[in-house]
Amino acid sequence: MAFQTDAFYHLSVLFIISIMVFPLKRSSLIALVLTIPALTEIVQFFLPGRVPDFMDAFHGYLGIILAYCLVQMWREIAPVVKKISNFGLRIED
């Protein structure tokens, strides 16, 4: 049970951070987000009582990839939705 919770935590935290950063299109912030999973595991190597885990970094990167895919899909869908809403599809009595 702890493994599933830990994996969900890493995935969701990096997903939320990435969702906030990717629309900004700032390369320095995107580079920072891409290094967070690796840096956290490297730092754990030097902390007493902590053990770095490859799967934690993997789930972090999985969250980043999912956020990137969602942002890219929204960039493709948003103009179409805007065009449809501007087309005048309204229900009138």
C-alpha cells in the first residue's frame, strides 16, 4: 500500500507543478521541472535515513509527461472550441 501511495504522490505532485509551468513556455522553468525528480533522488542519497529510489524518479517523470501531453492536447483543442463558440451555436426559445 505504501508503494502505491508513494508512486501516486510523486506522479501527482510533478503533474500539478508541470501543468502550472508548461503553459508559460519559459525554458528555464521547464528545465527546472525536468530536473526535480532526479535532484530529489540525488539529495536523498546524502540524507541519513533516506534511500534514493529509481521508481520515485520514474513516477515523477511520468507525471511530467502526462502534464505535457495534456497541455499539448489543450493547445490543439482550444482554438477549435473557441471557433465553435464564436460560430454562434446558441439555443434560443
